[in-house]
Amino acid sequence: MKEKAFQDYYPDDVSHCYGCGSLNQHGLQLKSFWDGDETVARITPRDYHTAIPGFVYGGFVASIIDCHGTGSAAAAAYRAEGREMDTMPPLRFVTASLNVKYLKPTPMGVELEVRGEIVEVKGRKVVVSEKVFAGDVLVATGEVVAVQMPENMITK
Amino acid sequence: MKEKAFQDYYPDDVSHCYGCGSLNQHGLQLKSFWDGDETVARITPRDYHTAIPGFVYGGFVASIIDCHGTGSAAAAAYRAEGREMDTMPPLRFVTASLNVKYLKPTPMGVELEVRGEIVEVKGRKVVVSEKVFAGDVLVATGEVVAVQMPENMITK
């Protein structure tokens, strides 16, 4: 059986995110998985996600770090509670802060790999440190501070 | 005559950026302008730029901070040299680092205003501090450290 991505456990009402929602037909549909104690997502930018010709625009890199970060935060929070991601109550995270360092220009036409390390799970907060690789080349690093979603963001 | 946006001065070979390139038909086509000593851009997210229903996804906010930052950096560098943006040699910037703090959920269906303050213009580096408003509400702050584009990114 194919492993389910973190995002595939999200209920339908939170599956519309442009970056990672499985129900957003226009979006990136990022999929994140455990790989031992790290998390990993792989995605190939579309040809229009360009900065200048030949290179990926910075907002794309920031977006995948953001969504991989909140996904990893949710997975880590379930794991910290010893629960599977399909158990109740649901744990959903939003981004409090996002930091990205662009180390090298990110080439187009290459699958990008985002790797996440869970730095901290404390109360409603999870900190995820991330690296983005284009092939073997580390092109960006990032950190996401994610917090459990405030109840007033749930609209239905 | 209508004022030209910073991005409208970019040569065609650097006008393909998903976030702000005037030639990217799929992109956001962000337009940034001077407003006194500050810079400003206004944009309304499309309905699919959602996080959870009713709110804008974080990558969109990060993307507009990124592109408004590099655009503001270019404008500030020209201004520091006492030059108009259509004079040679061209000054083009890429992002070295991007920091975003999400203060409040960003509502959909509202024009967002990004305001930039030029913190520093030093050598090849420009630092831009930014605020994102949804109506009167400050929803995010950000900082972009932009550097002049390395020559090896120019592909033609």
C-alpha cells in the first residue's frame, strides 16, 4: 500500500491550501513524508515558476519550506503524542514565522527535495529546520515556527 | 502619464519572474512604486491562493514580500546613485534571505498592501523592511536582504 502523505490526512475543510492542499487544483499539492526522524518532500517546479530564465523564483522555495514546515509540525505533534495522524482530535498548524536563506540560485528542470528536522515540539509550538536540495546541491535553508491553528480560523 | 512600476523597468530577459515579471502570464505580476521614502505594492490574491477557506496561504504573503523586496532594493540602489531606473548599467537584485512573521490570519477577498522601508543600501546589498496590511490590519511583517544579481545568473 502506498504510504499516505501528511497532507493526505488533513480533513477536507483544511485541504484547500495552494501550497499543499490535495483539493486545490491550481496549487502545488506538496506531499510530505517521514524518512526516519526527518521529513521529506519532493517537487518539480512548473516552467512558469521561474525567477529569471533557468532559475526558480524565491517565493516558490519559500512556499514549499512553509508548507513542508506546517505539515512536518503536524506529523511531529502526533508522533510526540504517540498517535497516528488519522486519530482525533486533529492537530493542525499554521506558520508563525518563516525564515529562508537562499544559498545558491535554484535551477529549473530539477526535482527539488525538502528535508525537515524537528527542532522542538513544545506545547502548541513546533520548530522545523529545513534544507532544500536541487539534486545534490544545497540551494536554501529555512526555519518554520508553526503553532496550532487558532480556533477562530476554522470557518466550518 | 501613468507612473511606471519598478518592475516595468526590468529588461525583458529578467521580466519572467512568477511573482513580479510582467511577461509571466501565469504569475502574480506584482507592481511596486515609490510613495515618498517608502515603497508600496497592492495586490488582491486570487481565490485559489487560499490556506484554509477564507484565508490567504502563507507562501503568497512570503512571495509578495520577496518580490516587493527585490524590486524596492533595485529602486533604492538607483536612487542612491542619483539615477533613473531606465539608465545604464542595470541594477538587478536577488534575495539572499527572507524573514516573514505572520501576525494575524490574512483574509481572502481583500486587497493587500505591502509597504517597504529601505533600511540599508551598502555596496551590493540592500535591506528592506516590510509590512503587509489587509485593509487597516497589519497581518505580517518581513525583511528581505537583497544582493545584486551574480553575473552567472544571466543566461543570455
